[in-house]
Amino acid sequence: MWHFQADEPAIDVNQPLPHPEWVAVPGSFNAQLMGPQYTDRVGYFWYETHFQLPSSQLKQRNVLRFGAVTHAAEVYLNGHLIMKHKGGFTPFEGEINQFLQAGDNDLKVKVSNILDNTTLPSADYKGDGQETYRFDFYNYSGIQRQVIIYSTNPSYIDQITIPYETDLTHTTVKPEIKVQGDFDHAQVTILDQTKQVVAQNNDLTSPLKIDQTHLWEPGNGYLYQLQVKIFAADGQLLDTYTKSFGIRTIEIKNNQFLINQKPFYFKGFGKHMDFFASGRGMNLPLMNWDNQILNSIGANSFRTSHYPNDEITMQQADRLGQVVIDETSAVGLFIGFNANVEVLKNNQTTWNTLDTTAAHQLAIKELVERDADHPSVVMWSIANEPAGGQPGAREYFAPLVKLTKELDWQKRPVTFTDIMRDDYQDDQIADLFDVICLNRYYGWYSNHGNLKAAEDELRDNIIHWHEKHPDKPFIFTEFGADTVPGLHSLEHSPYSEEYQVDLYKTYFKVFDEFSYVIGEQLWAYADFHTQDNMIRIDGNLKGVFTRDRRPKAIVSLLKQRWLNK
Ligand code: GCB
């Protein structure tokens, strides 16, 4: 429990916060506190805690690490500004010895939940604490993931990346290991899942060979460990660092997505981090429960819509063999979407209005750096529903796709999800990407309630996209209907559980006609909280589960389909 309060002019970093409330960390403050001063407020907020250290600890190198602070943070230790970070969904850390003291330490974090034309996600910020988001989920904010202090010796292993090459039997691992400080000798070991040594070297740079590779596969998350040790001349162990990794290949060939040379069909969801009271905060029991649910209905994959998930969720996906489309927080890159809010005029476009390139580059860099060694991550999604049909989109995205590939040793496929609004006729960017991901709402936002017309529209859309991009596979990364749990209708009208079932049946029938449609990720896994809006009745109700994970009628159909597909 940390102290917390909204910013006020009188905050003195050397004094206790004058009017604090209690807030749990990790967690979203605006899911825990009541009152518009927290839930509606756009601006700055302060967190404060104290921790105690013994004097022996000061001889170590101490690092303070945040899993994620949404959306920007300034960190003060004992009154000194020690680090800043922008971007709400990736970790950051810094050495803190300079201002650390034996005994009591005061830690304050100034958090901003402001989003504007330079941030990801993107919002229209009016500068007076008022903003209109360009995305459809509540702007939960705060210190949403773990905060830890860890210690090392002055010589330490800084970073490990684990590139490998494999023919699916023989694997050569060429680890890249960054060490800071002096050491005399090193040892690098690969252990299998039963902790048996399968390869070992006495230096940091030589390749290691695995002769009989046990592959990581969907549904069977076999993991090796790379263990690095550095020693002083007298044999004293200076540091040890162990990182898990899995071995598998990905290839796109003949319109198929091959994992270990076998076609993979994506069955699953776009999934928010969202729950009562914890908001978007890391919630491990919930994550574990969700994984059980996903497995029980035969889902094999999810997209981290619309921001990177926490690191433990990613580790767990590796262990369980879940397949992940790893998405950046680039959502809302669309100006002129809602004519009531913003109107395009005087040649104004998304791409000459927004100034998100720097934030986008940073978000990609931090995501790839964090997640490149996760076997579960089979593809990067670098944006959700950008204005891919407006002039300037290509110039904006081409360098970002290139950057993603450059940063990723594995050169994994890169995608974005295409919005219905900028369909195949207008799109200017899809050819830059490896897989085309479509978010489509026929029968909902178009042909509302008319599933026969929706079926034709969907089929027609697939055919046209394929004509334009005959070599690319397609995944439907969003499709669905708001469904009020418990609402039944003899007429199967929209919002009823019957309509949701009919809509999904319609889509599935059409998908099954096309071999180049290689996946279905429904929108959404569970109902989630949004900003108030006329079409959001207690949030977005497109979940196949309610927010508290009760199945809607569609779930039994899904289970039948997926356990057999
Ligand atoms: C979309 C967005 C998603 C929304 C969804 C909806 O296209 O990608 O964030 O929640 O539509 O339900 O409208």
C-alpha cells in the first residue's frame, strides 16, 4: 500500500504528501479510488512509499525497477529526481546508489495519465485536463506492475539475448551477453527442462550446440535455460543470470503461418488486461484463471490488445505453449474517425497532425528488447487500426516495420490490424507487412442485425483482399457483437446471446471456405471497462465471457469448434 494523491501546486518532494489516500501497487489507481477527482481526472498524480535497507546493502549495486507506469513517470529518491520514463507498458530501471541511504528511504513517483498527439495511445488533449481518447478502453493508470529493488555485485551480467539457428533437430545457440565491470572467467550452460546440462562453454562468445532439439510447440511449451556465470580470478562467483528460451521456427509460405514447418491456425481472442478493482494492473491470480479458461475451450493464442502485457504473463505463455501476437500501445492513430469530434479539413490528415513517431520507435524498441526471447511471441503487431488509407501512412509505417525487423534477431513477422473504415480500396500499407490482420464488424457496425448481408460482405471482403495480396495469409483479429449477458431473444436480435452465437457461426462458416484465412481471434475475450459512451452500456460487452468470467451462450459453440479444429 502506497500513499497517493492528485498533484497540487504545494507538493514538496522533501516532505510527506499532504493529503494522501492509500493505493495498492501494483494496480490502477483509478480502479481503486472513488470520486471524479481520481476517476475523471487527467493530469499528474503522486505516489509515495518508504523502504528500509541495512548498511551492508549499500556496498552492492542497487537497481530500482518498474514493470510499467502508465503513462509517464518521474522517480524521486530521498528528494532527488533519479529517473524519468515515458510509455505506460514497458519496464524501466536505474541504479540508485548515489541517493540511497542506510535506514529509511523515501520514494516518490510523479505519474502522468495524460495522452495527447505525441503519445501512445493517442488522444485529443485540450490542455485543460480534458481529453478525448481515440480508443475504446478506459484509461486506467498508475504504477500498474511490480516495483522491485535488486542488487548485484559491481561486476554483473547486464543483458542476455539468445539467438539460435535450428533445422529442428540440430540447434546452434549464439548468445549475446553483455557484462559490466571486471571479471576473470565465465561459464555459459544450457540446461534442459529436467535441469540436465546439454551444452557448456567457458567463455561468453562461443556458440553452443544442441544435438537432439526438443522443440517449443503450440500447446507444449518446452523451455531450455541459458545460465551465465562470471567469476573472479580466485573462483568467487560474481554474478549469475538464468534466462529461459524455447526453440522453434516461424515461416510464412504458401499463405500459411508455419510454426516448426507445420501450418498453425490461430484460435483465440484479443484480450485486455482489465478487471474490477485491479483495473489494468498486473493481476496474477486472474492471469492464471484466464489461462485455465483459455485452455479449457481450446484457445491456442491471444493478441495483447492494445498494449504489451506484463512480463509474467509472457513467461507463462512460454511455459503453457500459448501463441502470442505481441502488440505495442499504438492505438488511436486515426484522426477524423468520429466526425462529431474531429473533422478533417484543409488537407489535415492523421499523419500530418499526430507526432507519435518518436514514441512509436521507443515503444517498438522497448517491446522487442523485452520480448525477443519469448518463444510464445510469434509476431509483432505494431499498431491497432491506424489510418492506413490516409496520405502519409506509408511514409509513417515503412521505417517502423524496418526498425522492428532490425531490432529482432529472429526477424519475426510484423503485422498491424486493419480497420474496416480503410478497406482494401484505400489501404496503402498492408503490403509492408507479413500477415494481414483484419478487424471486421459486419453484422454490427455495418449491416447491423442483418447477418445474411454481413455474410456476403465478409466473403466479398476476403476475396478482394486476397486479390490485392495473393501471397499473404489473413487473420481475423477482431469480429463480434456487444452482448448483454442473460438477454435472450426469440428473434435473435442484436445484443442478445442468440445474436452473438449466430454472428460467430456466420463468420466461422465463411472463414472455413478460405485456406488463406489462417486464424480467428474474437473480440473480445471478456467484457471490459470503457469511457462512458452512448453505445457502451456498462463498458464494451463484446466479451464471450462477462467481466467476471461467466460464459455467454457462445462459449459452448466455441469449445466445440476449437477442440475439434
Ligand atoms: C475495434 C477496436 C477495439 C474496440 C472494438 C469495438 O475495432 O480495435 O479496441 O473495442 O473495435 O468493440 O468497437
